[in-house]
Amino acid sequence: MRSPKLCVPGGLIWKGANVAVALFLLAACAADEAQRKAQMDEAAKAAAEAEAQIGQIDHARCQTYGRPGSPAYMDCRTALKNARPDMKK
């Protein structure tokens, strides 16, 4: 009866090491993905806050043209929005 080859490629320890490496890499991938998602969430939150602040500034600026909802106010808001094509999506 032959004893199993333990430390050679294809042996039991070698296969166990391959499984351990694969599990380690999968765990690292999952951690990297979680970090990437957290960064994306943070960037989205920052963008939303910036957009809200711009809206407040535009509102204050356009109130000098007329009451909110008036044609002059709406024209002002539209002009300011169109002046920022990089913010459109």
C-alpha cells in the first residue's frame, strides 16, 4: 500500500494550501468591494450635499428676480442650471 503524497503538487497538503490561498483571496476581494462601496456611498452623499447647497444659493440669487414660481424666478433658475452643463446627468 502506498502512502499518500503530502507535500508534492497534487498532494493533500498542496491542495489544502491552494484552498487556503483561494479563500484568502476571496476574503480580500470581499473586503476591497466593501471599501469601494463605502467610498461610492460617501461620494454620492457629498455630491447630494453639494447639489443641495447650490440649490440654496440659486434660490437666494433668483429671489431678487421675483417670487418663487414666478416667470422671472423660473427663468433665473433655468439660466443658472443651464450655465452648469457639467452638473447635468
